[in-house]
Amino acid sequence: MQTLPESWRPVLADELTADYYAALTAFVDAERAAHEVFPPEDEVFAALEATAYEDVKVLVVGQDPYHDNNQAHGMCFSVRPGIKVPPSLRNIYKESVTDIGLTVPDNGYLMPWAEQGVLLLNTVLTVRAHEAASHKGQGWERFTDAVIKSVSDREQPVVFLLWGAHAKKKAALIDTSRHVIVEGAHPSPLSAKKFFGSKPFSQIDAALEKMGHGKIDWQIPDLGKVDA
């Protein structure tokens, strides 16, 4: 499996030497040998690569990687340039319009958020092609819990964004004496009615300003595509 980005290795060192992580690595390697697995091996830790440990300002908790062709690239809710924007991300964009007056971009590539300190972390980091949640319960949850705990252990305050029941369970890992949790319904079409109007972006920005971080520029730039 891909090597962890350098900034994360010290805080996750105990995970990398644990028995469960060796078993997880063997499982993912066996899956890749027998099936197509997303994201590609060199993008499994793309979220951690894009947002260094010391740079995290906002941690977004996702769930399972996208499981259709060319979608998953290692960041929750994000898809590669040129790929149709999935329904949940489309709803996130709609909420950004009503919440803070953004315009809907022509793509679903969220790298500009990651580069500003928004860690886009799924709780499971791999999936068998076209089989949702097929790598659930194999050890990824323990690993990503450790990522969340490691950010919570930092002295510098962070905003944790927990959308939906699955993400909200992670609140138990977070030290709320230092950090801020913003919660809401999941942006999927199934819960969109509750999601719309939840104003997550303005809540996060207000919390970041209190922390002295400054706001995130949430506007994703157009890439000149016509498929969004």
C-alpha cells in the first residue's frame, strides 16, 4: 500500500505497526490482485497528501469512496476534473449558493479546499469497483479514527464538519473544549430537505475567524468543462 505522507507519519506511527494495519494492507493488496479497486493505489492517502497535519483547519468526515469508474481520487465528496458532479456534491454546491453567495462551478474537483487546510477524509479509504461499502469493517475505520483523534489532539483549534448519522458518531473522538463541531444532515438526495438551509459554510467561517484562522475561500474555480 502507498506510503503515508511525511507530515502524518509521526502522529500515526502506532497505527502503521499495529497488527490490524498489516491485516488491512494484506486485504487491500489481495482485493487489488483479484478485482478493480478505487481509488488507484497512489491516491489512497491523497487527502493526507494534499493537507498536511499541521495545516488542517477544517476536517470533513465522509464515508465510502465513490465506486464508479474514474470518480474516486482519495478525497471525500470530490471527483476528478472532467467527471460529472455527483448528487451529494451538487447539493453541497447548491447550499453554498444560498449560504454564502457562491456560484456553482463546472466541476467537482475539491483540491482548492484541500490546499487551504480542508482535510477531506473518508472513513473507509478503498472500495471494490461498483460495490458500495465492500471494504467496510476491514480496519480502515480504526485507521481513520486515529487520523481524527490525531487532529483533535492538536493544540491549534480545528472545525470538524460532520454530515449525517455516520459522521456524527465521530463526535466522541473530538475534544470539544478546543475544537468546534458543525453538524447537519447528509447532503445526499435522501436527506437533502434537511440539509438545505443548514448554512455549514457560514458556520465554519465564523468559527475559523474566532480561532484566528481566517475564512476558507469556498469558491471552486471553473475548469472550462461542460459536463457538470
